[in-house]
Amino acid sequence: MMNGSVATPYRQISTLLLSVPLVLSLGIAITEVETRRIVRWALILLSTMTGWIVLQTLQMPIDALAHPVWSDLSQAGIEAGQYISAAPAQTRESLPSLILPALVFIAMLMLCQRKADAILAWKILAVIGVALTLLCIILELFFEGTLFFSSRPVGQSSFSGIMVNRNVTASFLGMTGLLLGAWLLLPDEQARYNRSDIGKRIKVPLGLQKSIIAVFLFLTIVTLLVTRSRAGASFGLFALTLSFMACIAMQRGQSQADPPARQLGFKSTLAALAGFGVFAAFGGPVMSRMASRGLDDSRWCAWQGTWQAIRETPLTGAGFGTFTEVFPRFRDAECLGTTGWWTRTHNLYLEFLAGTGLIGAAIGCAALYMLVRILTIGLSRRKSLRPIVIFSAGSLLFLLLHSGFDFPLQIPGVSFYFAAIMGVGCAVALLERRPRPSKGARHSVEKSNST
């Protein structure tokens, strides 16, 4: 709600509020063997990346490892030490943006060690997404020009709602749609809450529940297209359609009453046509921006300047989170002009590589490999909960694609949400299969409990 928590003081407020439940989650016992192993690996990767970034802010005994800017200062008669980071203070300030999403992911793994907890967590995330989507719509329709936890008025230039701009809003809406899509496809027995979890069942017919979810999903998709974010809307709808097609195609093999392959292929084709039809019917604002502007030339210029920064310090980088300080040195005035300033390069991979170098990129690739491997295992292991795993993979694909053109994961309001989704999805993928006890065994357990 705080404009994505991207600016002071809301970034500090959200960091403080998020730290409290994260600290409390440290007391949760890890009972699942595989969950313990993945949590251990996640902590190792996080510690390694954090250690490398902290090392960037320490004075180097070898000048060859230091950023060239410190040598330039020495030649100018200014002794300021030698550091890998071009701006050590900025690198230290940027550390929470890396650590907190990783801790959210780990906390969700620990919280979702039971099937019922994982399902409930997924639904809570979906409800949060719907609630904030409705808030965005209300603000844009009835409170245009209002300062809502932001220095930028609502509806100033585009549909941005509670986020910093249309592209970040599209990322949030795309993830909300993927959460709702998985909820819609969960089998009927998973669509109810357990009596032991909340004390009573919600007496709403399953058909009505599915209809309500479908309505909110449609509303979310339309809102996503209204943002006019070219990359966000296109990749979001693509990931959503692909996830539906994958769920339909993987239905075969779950039970003896599965539909034939021809019927599944027909349904997958219908899902693809439905996604294309929705985009054709409601994607006019997005297509008009694509036709009129294509890909901004300014982004190409920013990418070229960032690539030059990478080439200057390819191994060690210029310091995590120092793009704003480093980029002006490589900015092409003929291409980007001389007015305004760039705080993001609109490409997560180039900016991350420029900040952490090949060393940081190797650690990031290891973390991505871990996520992909867990979700791949979950696709073969899960049956009734397979939609959660598939749509988690769809969320990962969506953010990976979108991050090549914008900066969604650099906004706390998006990165925290994405980390929570991945945490639940990976937790579901890691759930151990427990054989259902026979009727006689259940009767014996109930008899012993009663005595």
C-alpha cells in the first residue's frame, strides 16, 4: 500500500513491519526433511551473497580489486581508501532489498510444512492480491490526484494504483492473476477449508466459490491490460495462459478416469484461444502503445551504458545498488540527452551484473537453479496440488521475462509478494507423500483417542 515501499520513509516502515514476523518465524520447528535441506541451502546462498556484498564495502588491501574511481581520487590528491564498491554507503543501504525477500521465502517454507497450511497460505496471498487490486481500481476511479502513501498523485499519467508506476502495477496484478488461476483449478476437495484449521466450514456452494474466483480473475486480467504496460501485460497474460495449458495437459495420469489425450489437447487449445481472445478484446491500450512507441530507444541507450559499466569491472562489479552513482559516467548524452536522471536500467540482469559482477551472477544462477529444480520435482510428485506448483513456475517465468525490460523485483512491494508465492509453491513441491491410512487403521486410531 506504500507505493511499493520504494521511497523514504515507507521503505523503512515496511522493512520494520516485515522484520517482526520474520524474527518470530525463527521459532518454528522444521519437521520436513526436504524442507530442512532446502532452508539450509537457501541460507548458504543468502549468506554467501551477503558476504560478497559486505566485502564490496570493505577497504581492499589490493588496489587491483578496487573500483577505478578510487584510483582517480588518489590521483587528484584525495585519499579515500580502496573499495570494490564505487559507493560503499549505498551498497550497505541496499542490503535489505536482497536479504528480506530471501527471508520471506525461507519463512514461507517453514510455515507451509503441512498441506492445509500451504493451501491456506496460497489463498491468503490471493485474497491480499484481490483486495489491493480493488483498492487500485477505487483510487483510480474515484480519487484521482490523491496523494496515497506517495509523493505522486493517483492517476497522474497512467493506471498505477498503489505502485510506483504502471509497469510495477502490472507485475503485481500478473502475480495476483496467477494466484487466482491456481485456486480456480484446485480440485473440489481442496477448495474447502479444514474444520481443524478455522473451526468451521464456510457454507458456500463450491460452484459459487469457483464463480467468484473466476470473476475476480477476469477483473484482474482486465485491470492488468488497463495498465498499458507492454511487457507486464503481454508477459503476464502469456504466463497465465501457459500455466492453464500446462495444468490441462498434465491432467492425464492422475487417476483412472482421466480424459483421453485428444480431449486434453482440445482443452489446451481452447485455453490458448481464450488467452488470445481476452488480449484481443481488452488489450487495445497495450497494443496502441506497442504500435506507437515499440521499445523505447532510451532503454537501449541505458542498456548500452550499463554494459560499458559491466566491462569496466566484469568480475567484481561496481557495488550492489550503486547504479545511480555509477551510470552517469557511462551515459551517452547524444542518446539519452542531458536532462533528468536514471535510477534503474530497466533490466534486472544487466544492473545486477553491473553491481555484483560475475561472482554475484554465479551465486544468483545457483539460487535460480535451486528454485527451478524444486518446482520440477514438484511437477512429478504432486497430483491434487499440482496447479499450485505450475502457477508458481508461471510466476517465476513471468517475473524473469518482465525483469528483462523493467525493474519489478527491485521494488519491495513486488519482491516480498513474489518471494511469498515462491515460498508456498516450493513448500508444496517439497511436501512428503504420506499414505492414507486404511479404514481399519483409522478406526483403531479413533478408538485409542477416545479411550
